[in-house]
Amino acid sequence: MNVVQGVSLAGVAVLIVEDELIVAMDMEDVLLEQGAEVLATVPTVSDALAAIEAQPPDLVVLDLNLDGQSTVPIVQALNARSIPFVVVSGYGDLRAADPCLAGAPMVTKPWNRDQLLSKLLEVLTESRGDAHRS
Amino acid sequence: MQTPVCGIGASAGGIGALQALFRDLPDDLGLAYVVIVHLAPDHPSALAEILAMASKMPVAPVTDSLTLQPNCIYVIAPESELVISGNSIQASAFNEARGRRTPIDRFFHSISSARGDGIAVILTGAGSDGTSGVKAIKEAGGVVLVQDPAEAEFASMPRNAIATGCADLVASIAGLAVQIAEVARSKEAVRSLDMDAAANDLRRIVGFLHARTGHDFASYKRPTVRRRVLRRMQVRRMTSLSAYAEYLKETPEEADDLFRDMLISVTHFFRDPEAFETLTTKAIAPIFDDVGADGIRAWVAGCATGEEAYSLAILLKEEAERRKLKVPIQIFATDLDEGALGMAREGRYPNSIQAEMSAERLQRFFLADGSHYRFCEEIRDMVLFATHSVLKDPPFLRLDLISCRNLLIYLERGLQEKLYALFHYALLPQRYLFLGSAETADVANQMFAAVDRESRLYCTKPRPAQPMPILAQRYSAPDVPAPPARPAAKTPPGTAPAVLHGLALEEIAPASILVDERSQIVHLSPSAGRYLRHSGGTFSDRLDQVVCPELRIDLGYALGEALLKAVPTLTPAVSLEIEGARRRIALNVVPIRDGHRSQPHALVMFLDGGPDTLPESAEAATADGRDRDEQVRRLQAELVMVRDSLSSSRNDHEHAAQDLRVANEELQSINEEYRSTSEELETSKEELQSMNEELQTVNSELKVKLESISTAHNDLRNLTAATEIGTLFLDGELRIRMFTPSVAELFNIVDGDVGRPLADFTNRLIRQGIEEELRQVLGDHVPLEIELKDQRGRCFMMRVRPYRTLDDRIEGVVVTFVDISTWRLTESRLELTEHRYQTLFDSLDQGFCVIEMLFDAEDRPTDYRFLEVNPAFQRQTGLSDVIGKTMHELQPGIEDYWFETYGRIARTHVAERFEAAAAKLDHFYEVYAFPLGSPGDNQVGVLFHDIRERKEAEREREMLTHELSHRVKNTLAVVQGLANQTSRDIGSVDEFRASFIGRLEALGHAHTLLLDSQWQSADLVKLIDGTLKAYDSGKREAIKVSGSSVRLTPKQGLGLALILHELASNAVKYGALSVPEGRLEILLEPRDADGQAMVRLHWRESGGPPVTPPERKGFGTRLIERASTYELRGRANLSFEPEGLRAEIDFPFEQEPQ
């Protein structure tokens, strides 16, 4: 189990926003292995927004481009709800995609399992720290 | 302040002397040196260049008018003379004939009149130019320096200058240089003297001069005296008057020199006009009143440069014309000064004489001669100039008028008296003597009566004929012997016996007369008068002429004995009638010598032999008788007769003597005329000499010229050969004068044809009428240019110009032929190149412009102006009609970096290449900008083209690359996931590989299909065919696909490819396709569900091994189910029927627009 400072993904409700089925399935497997609960895996922006609305996840893994559609609206929705997320994208530079993504945590495709996990934990830790402080 | 002038005159041999002089002269004396030489008129002179080499001082030839600068050398130019006026020097043309030019004199005169002082230097030369000039210089107070004739190459010019007596210093060239320097310094000192303070010293000097020479100049005008003294100071190089006074005291010669300087004569026409007025009315008029056949004779003694004599001539001429009388008028004008006489003879005076007489007189008697006036022949012939000393030489005689002005004042009184006597002797009775304003004839009032005392006009008193006064002894002439001591008139009675004896002797002593060696009565005793008896005619004081006639013969004899032989004589007694009684008188003539006096005198004593008591009758009655008386009477009668004849012969003799005297006088004057002719010959000789001298100069200069001409000739020859310009010189008749080899060929002429008319020759030019064109140029002098060809096809430029001589006359034509064949060819090539360039410029797709950068005061580039643009410019920029406008005018708001960049290029002159946007023009340009012209022009050439489209394509490509990278990464992520998922189910590597590669191939196939449609859509049937192809080898008939195809989205295509792959691989491994008899049917069934176009894919296997549902969901199953929803947005339903697997997959599709 990947654990960062005592934080684990176990029991964390995760929303996967990914249009490539194979990638999404792979990601599900990785998260399930870690004990996370995959709330949903959605391939479109509208599905994602609906999923967030239906049950806000603890953490979101998010592709930047869903079959040509930008996921910026999702990011905005997540930011609005202070839901931590990690962007998984083939784009090297987020800023080139959209300025509001500057500084967003990111893992580049094709992703490395450990990299993805540690980034998820890092985001989760930060988020929790913020929650404590607030 | 005026620059002091040093005039240097030189002639033959002068160039060497001048070089030597200037080499020695310091260059800081502050003098302006003016060099006058005799130059040949028609010959350029190199004197200035020669002197420039000898001296550090600047040398300037004077051809116009120059301001004099200190330490400069001015050189006379040929055919001109120089004059000074103010502080400038002017050149003007000569007015005299060549032989008569005296530029040195002329210049020196101008120095003296313009400056009043200066330094005159006479160097080597033949002739006498400068002679009168140095006098003028000296008279004006300048200093005269002369080269030692012994050293001079030609001695006559220095010698003549020295002969005037005006030379202050005579030295060698080296000495002259030193002297000039010293004089210049002393002149500087003199200039700064305080004249008021020096007045005392001046008085001392004048006083000393009086003591030394006996002449008191105290009454002379002070400025004159001061000027002369200052001049001597310069000569003696004294710097103060007191020093000079000391010098004068210690050096007796200096007193004489100063005295001489004081006497330098000045005269001008009609000096004292009132006096001349009086002369006309009171002397000339009366002379004309009783003029005889002899005409009028006048004598001007001391005529100097002749003004006096000519003035008189004018007056006489005028009077003669007034009276319409034609009488011979002869004026003798004499002087000692040869130089002055030379000038006088010339009768030529500077224009300044205008001030001295009326315009009418100038008009009437003079001929204008440039800067001079020359007397007309009429006047000139009236005056005869001769060298003559009033004191030494016999005078002219039978004169009507003597003018002797300002001569007597210099003479001692005694000598003056003798001169008056001489003048009296020379003048006819009742004729006139005209003196200077400072002179008077009052001392000779027994001879002259004043006609007008104010004007110093005197008239001879009639008086007895006298022998000509002899003045030869001059100062040594003895005083007239004092008369014998005369006893007191009365002696008181009762005196001593000695006195008584004296008285008695006086009483009874015979009457006596003392005569001098010329028998003139010197003294008479009281009673001697009775023996004198004047006869008629002129009065005489000669004893032998006035004694009683009876005694004259005896006395003459006796006086001869006494005076010549110093023998006393006692003559026999002669009977005389004295005081009414006849007395017998004998003469005792005793010579008297008085010791040192060499001149004999004689005492004539009349011894009274008592009354002649013996009457003739009584005589007859004497002891000798009648015969004797008769004899005596006869003898007496004979004697009377002899006496008469003697007396008559004596008269004859006297007349003869008189005639001889007149003849002598005439001979004298003829002699004078011969002399003057000789003078004139002398003058001519000098002229010839000066001409000769000029010729020498010309000759030497010609020699140099000849050398340079021969060099020039060579140069010319080489030049014509080198330039290959055919040149043809033709004269006014178009005869060949000269030609160059290339012309020879064109005109078929050879060297021997010079002088023949050009028309005689055929030429090889393809042109008619060349002769006419040449004549036209000869006529109108307008140069002509014609292009023509010769028979060999060569092109020529023929230029015809008039042949213009240096003095601007047309003496023919010059024809030149320049072969321009090559030039023509080059020109046509050039035209072609230019045309090409223009075409390039016009057709160039790139914009091109030439701009001129504009900078503000801080040198910042602010704007630029278009100078030139090509047609593409408008296409590239959209701007039109830009020439002459600036960028700001055409389009405000252009980015600053355009100006900065162009400004930098204009300043640094370094070309730059750059790309930049011009937002206002909506363009993006690639630009190559380069400097044009020189840096100051600020011109920049700009070559540019719009690259906006390229830029956009680049951007698009960049985006695409970016996108591609994204896609590849996505695809890789998919592959990664596929590998992960595949690996989960499968243990062996071989199995994994087969399974993984199969899935990859399915994806790859879908990609291929999508690529065919540009990733727009995929045909469902094609997808199925393609996906199953990998598994249907040999089983083609086992698979049946039916139904209508639909178009899938790319995502659906990819998803369906994976699903079909999973289904097919399962069928091949485990299902219907694993056995030969197995069958697979795929049915496509489109249907409509609530308005959404849907399709159902039926997968039906049959004939295969019996199917059992799998124990757990493998990846394949999961993938089919998930992909159906996730990717196809549909649903899959798998049912494991025993006869074979069945799958129903529903999904929506986009209907193709109709």
C-alpha cells in the first residue's frame, strides 16, 4: 500500500473522468487495489458533472481532453467544491491548455502507477491539511 | 601705418645679384621689397619663382593692385610698370615705346611722391634707368644704396646712379644687405623720434652747418631741413638727432654732405605763378614790342629738370601767338646736372603736373602719354638744353631775358655780384633778368633796375660796353686793389716839414691815373681828369680809350711796355689843348708791382712840359729856318694822316673784334647744340643699351622657354600617341597643318602632305560633305560633334573645334576622331543590363523601397521618407503613391522598432535581416535592409515580403505537432492499459503476447480505417470485415455478415473493433470458429428507439463445441460489456447458448445526412 505520511487511499471515494476505456479500467484496477472506492468512471464532461452532483467524490482523477472536449468546467466545479483532483493528460504543459489549470497537480500520460498514486496521496494530504486548517 | 618700401632696381645681370641680395637679407626688417627689372614685354617672367627660392619671404608678382605687406617681395610683371599709392602697389601698362621705358625711375618717383621716403637700391645693369629716380628719392628724404660698380656684372647703371651724387652708400651685394638692414632699423628709430623734443638738436645742427659752410639754413623751412637731416641720419645710421649732431661735429665731411643734401633742387612749372604773371606782362610783352629780325633769345641758368625753361617757352609761345608773330625764339637752358638735363631733354613729366598749370595749357602744349605728359615738338624745339656752368663757361650773349631762379641764394655775395655783371654783359640793353623769390639784384643796382621788385624782375640799365667779366678765378679772384692812400683833404697849418713836403708834392706832382692790367682806370689823381676826353659811343673806363686822342697812341704803347714787360716808359711830349691853352704833355708810365699781387698795375703820370709857347710862325723863325719848319709841318700833316688812318683801322679792328665776338658766341651756341645732339645720341645709345639688355634677358628666358617647349613638344607627341585620339589641325583654308598617325590612315595622308588642302584627299569615312561642316565651324566658331563610321565599320566621334590662339583669334580648326566602337558596344550592353535590371525590379515579387531616414534633434530616428519603390511594394504593403511621403504621413502608428532598426542601419551602415510585424498594415514581413550611398545620406534600401500566411501555417503545424504528441501519449496510455489488463488474465508470456498483439492489431486496424476517413467516421461493415480478417483464414465461408451498414463515430469504431476482436478471438479459441463446421453469423439490424437511430449487432455462433458459461468474467467479457456502454454509448448482451455464443449489441449512430 502506498502511504504518504499515514494517508492512504483506502476508503477514499474516487471519481475517474477518462474517455479511454482501457485507460479508465486500468486506473480503476490500480485504485481498487489500493482500497479506494471508485464512485464512477465517466467519459464525458456532462457525465462527470452529473456524477459530482450526485455524490461528491473525495478525489477526482481527470483527463484534460475528453474526445475533444475540455474538462475545464469540471475543474471549475471541483475547485468550487474544494474537491482535490489530479489531472492525467498527454499535454505536457497545463497552462497551454487553459490558464486556470496553472499549478494544478498533474501526471503525464502514459502514466506510471507509482507516480499516479503518490500524486493522489499528495493531493489528498494537502486537501486534508487544508480541511484541518479551515 | 604704411609699410616702408625698399625699391630695388636691377637690369642686365640682375637676377644673380637679386638672388644674392635676398639670400643675405634678413626676413624680418618690416620692409616691403619691390623688385623692378627690365623684362621683355611679350615674355612671361620666372623672376618671382627664382626669388622665392632665394628668400624665405613670400614673393608676389604684381599684375594688378596689391596692398603692401611687411617682409614681402613684390616683383614687376612683364609689360607693366609699378607705382606706389598709399599703402598699395599698382601695376599699369607702359605708355612709352620700348626703348624709352624707365620703370625703375618711374617707380622711384612714385615712392618719392607717395611716401616722401623709402629706400632705393640700384644693382647691376646697363643704361641709366633709376638715375633720376634716385634723385627723387633722395630729394624726398629717402636713402639711396648702390651696388659697387666694380662688383656689378654691368656697371653702367650703378655708375650713373653714383654720378648723380645721390648715392648715400656704395657697397657690394653682401654690404648692401647689411646696410639695408641697418637703414631699416634706423628708419624705424627715426620714425619713433619725438620731433618736438628734437627741435633743439635740430637748431644745433643748423647752427653748426652755418658755422662750417657759411650758409645759414635757419631761414629755410623747418620741415625741409628736418627731412634732410633725418635722411642723413638714416644714411649714417644714427638713431637720435643728438647723436647725429655729435657725429656732424666730429666729421667735417658730413657737414659737406648735409649741405649738399640741403641743396637738392626742387622746381615745378610756373613756380610762383604771380611772378610769372608779372613776367608776361612786364617783360615778355615789351620784348615782343621791339623784337628784331634776330628773334628772341632767352637763357635759363640752372634749369634743373627743365620745368622753368619750358614754363618760359610756354609764355613766349603764347605771347607770339597772341601777337600772331612768327619770330625765332631760342631758349638756352643750362645746368650742371647731367641727369636732370636728361630728364629735361625728354620733356616728359608725370601726370602730377596737372596741378601746376591750366587745362588749356596742358591741352595746347602737351601730348598725353599714359601716366605722363610729353611736350609737343613746338615747345620742345624752342629749348636747347646744355651742360654749362654759369661760373666757368662763357655766357650766352645778346639775350632778351635771363631767368636764374634759386641759384644765387646758394652763392656767396661776392660771386653773386660777379654773376650779376655777367648777366648784365649777356643781356641786351633794356632787357630782363628774372630771379627767384629769395633773391634780389639790389646789390647790382648800378646794372639793374627793378621792374617789379615783388616778382624779382629786373631790367638792365644802359651802361658802357665792358669786357666780359671773367669769373674763372671765382673765390680766389683778388679784391680790387685798394685805391692809393689818399691824403686827408685838409691839413691844419703849421704842420711838420714832412707833411709840408707831402703837401708840396701833392701840389706839384703831375696828374696821375692808376690803371689795372686791362688798362681800366682804377683811380685818378685830382687833376688827372683834364687829360681825359670821352669820345662818342659807349662809355668806357679804359684809359687808352678815354685819354685825349693825342696821347692815345703813345699811351697804348707805353701801357703795353709797363703792363706786359714791366718797363717804365717816358713818351715824348705832345702838344695838347688843355683848358683852352696848348701845353706840352709827356707821359711817364710806370709799372707797379705790389709784392704778392701778381696782377700788374701801372701808374700813368701826365708830365706837364709847360705851355707850348712856340707858335707855328715863331717856329718857322727858328734857327733851322723855313725848310725845317716846312719839313716839320709836312711831318705833322703826315702824322695826322697816319693817326687818322690808325684810328680808322683801329675802329675797323674793333668792329672786326665785335663781329668775331658775335661769331664766337654763335659758334658757342652751335657748339652747345652739337653737344646737345651728342647728348641725345648718348641717350639713344642708352636706349639701345637698355634694349640690348632686354634682349639679353629675353634671350636667356627664351633659352629656358625653348627647353620647356621642346619638353612640351615631346610630351604632346607622347600624349597624342598614348591617347590614340586622331587629331587633325587645319588652317583657315582647311590646309593640313598637323596630324597624328591614326588620322593619316583615315584620310590617306602622309607627312609630306602638310600644307595641302584637305579636300585633295579621299577619306575612308562614310560621310559626305565633311569639308562643308569644317567651313561652317570656321565661320560660326560653334564646335561640332558628329558620330560617323568608316569603311571598316568602326565608329568614330568626330569633334570639330575652332583653333583658338592664346590671344583669342581663330586660325583654323582642330578635328579629333575618337574611336568609339568599343564604347558603343559597351553602351548597348549597358542598356541591355539596365533593361534587365528594370525588368527585375518591376517583376520582383518582393517589395523594394529606398528610404531616407529622418532624425530629430537628439539624433533619434523619428520617421522615414520613401524615395523609390518597385511595383511589388504596393502589393506587399497596400500603400500607393508613396514617393516623397513619410511613413507617418502614409500610415500613423507604425511600430517604433521599424524606425529604430532603419535608423540603426543608416547610422552604422551595417545591413540587417529581420522579421517583424506591421500591425497597422496587417502584415508580417521578412525584411532585408541595407545601407545605401554614403553614411551621411541616411539612405536605406529595404527588400521585404509578407510572410503572414507562412507564419499562420507554422502556427498550425505547431498546434498539430502538439496535438499529435497528445494523441500519441493518449494512445500509449491506452496501450499501457491494454498491456496491464491483458497481463492480469494471462500467465504465459506466449499467450500474453498473442493476446496483446491481437488486441493491438484490432486497434491498429480501426485506426487505419479511421485514417481513411480522416478520423471522421468508420463504416461498420468495413470495420467488421477488417477486424475478422485476421481470424477467417480458411474460414471465409464460415462467417456471414448481413444487414445494412451504418457509419460509426471514431470512438465507436475503436470500441467496436476491440469488442469484435474479443468476440472473434474467443470464437477462434473456444467457439464456433475453433472447428471447421462451426458457423458465425453477424446481422446488422438498424431500428429506431424513441427517435434515436440505433443499430443492433447480432453475433450468432453455431456448429461449434458446446458452450459453457465462463466461471468468472474475464477481461474479454468485461471489455465487451464496458466498451459497449462506455465507447459505443450502447449496451451489450452476451448469452452463452449451448449451440453457440450469442451477443446482441445495441448502440446509437448518427444518420448520414441525405
